[in-house]
Amino acid sequence: MTIHSVTPTADPAFQILPSHKAEDLTKGGNLAHIRLGDQLYTLRITRAGKLILTK
């Protein structure tokens, strides 16, 4: 699996997308729950600084 980082560009479509810091979502920790409809997901920041989203 390849992970790509997103770099802000001059593309107007990119600039209107919401942007959130993972550290803000986890309140300085390494885990956060994200709800989508009736499903609950877990966002994890790894020691290597990568993100994992699991159901």
C-alpha cells in the first residue's frame, strides 16, 4: 500500500475542502473516534506519524 501526502496547491477546488489537524482530532493523544451515520471508526496516529482509520 502506498501512502501519499497532500500538499496545498493553488487549485481553488483544493482550497475549499475542510482541513483538520489529526492532533486536534485526538486532542494531543493518538486515538480519536469518528462517527459516520451509525458507524463508529477509530483514527489512530502511529509512532511513525502515519494515520490508520479502522471500523
